[in-house]
Amino acid sequence: MTLDDALRTLEGEGDAARVRDLESRFGTRRFWGVAPDRLESLAREWRRSVPFPERLELARHLWTSGVFEGRLMAAKLLTQARIAEDGEVWTQICDWLSEASSWAELDALAAAGARRVGAELSRMEQVHALAASGRALDRRAAILLAAPLAKAEHPSEAETAAREAVTGWLPDLLDDPDKDVARPAERWLRTLAKHDPASAKAIRRAREAAAQNPESDEA
């Protein structure tokens, strides 16, 4: 599949009414108004038909196309549980995270990146750095990239250690002044409560205690 083929297909799925809705939410950009479920369906088809490394190259072209749906599709093409020799894919996702200009782009990238984190937990070091960023989109990315850790039913020793590291900075994101950071952090904690209720309860109790005794944080 060529870039021109991909762009023609996406443009053909566009809807003018949806374009106006996207403009009201994300500002003036190049939108084609492709419905989310159709994007997802096309992504599944293209992942099956375009192998690596050609798929990564197509994703790169789509990202730089300047079209909103092109960027979303670029991320979706890389959203896969198992990718052999995925180091280049992870690096590309991280680079794009720094370029994302909306939560929609970032969330699509984080969905792809979370699979790569699940495949190689050493990548959590980069996630921790994002959590401490002054950029709200980076902090949102951190919590979304850490999603596999909250969902683990029977975590390994390494997964348990990685989860505990997340709970070290999670309280800051729960209290983040940006609701687009605080809300996914709260969802992460609710997910954790389903699989590790004791840890989730301890986090909530610590936050309640800190709220009742703010002087202790300053000491």
C-alpha cells in the first residue's frame, strides 16, 4: 500500500459534519472527518495486509502528512501486542509523543506505546520521565503508557516492582491541575483496584491523610 492509496481511502471515508465537530474541539487543522470505528476497522485491515518494515514506513508518511486522521492511523498501524525487534517502533512512538498536539493524537500513540511497554518493562524509565514533565500531554501519556501494569492479574516480580514505581508518582497526577491528566490517573487507580485492591486502598488512604494534614507535607 502506498501513501497515496492510504490517503485516498481515508479522504473517501470523510464526513463534513464530523469535520466541523473536530474543528470545534481541536481548532483549525486538516481534518477529513473519518468516524473512529471506521478508522479502527481500516487499521485492522492494514495491519493484516502491510508487514513490517513497510508498515512502519507507511506510518511515518501518514504522521507527516499533516492530516489529523493520518496521524491517528499512523499510531493505530503500530498498535499490536507482538512485534518482533520492536526497538525502532518504540523509538518512533516516543518521538511522536513529543510532537502530539492534541489528546486524541496522544491517546492513539499511548495505546500503541503501552503494548511496547508491556513487552519490555525497562521502557518504564522513559515513562517515569514523562510523568515528571511540565507538559500536561506528557503527564497524560505517562499514565496511559503504564496501563498494562494496572491491569495485570498475576503480576510477575518485575511487573510488581514497576507497578509500585508508578504508585510513587500517581498521587501527583491524581491531583494534577489539568483534568485531562487527573481523569486518566483516576481511571488507572480504579483499574488497579479491580486487580490489587489493597494497593489501591493504600493510595487512597495516603491521599486522605495528606489532605487532612497538609503541614506534614511541608515538614
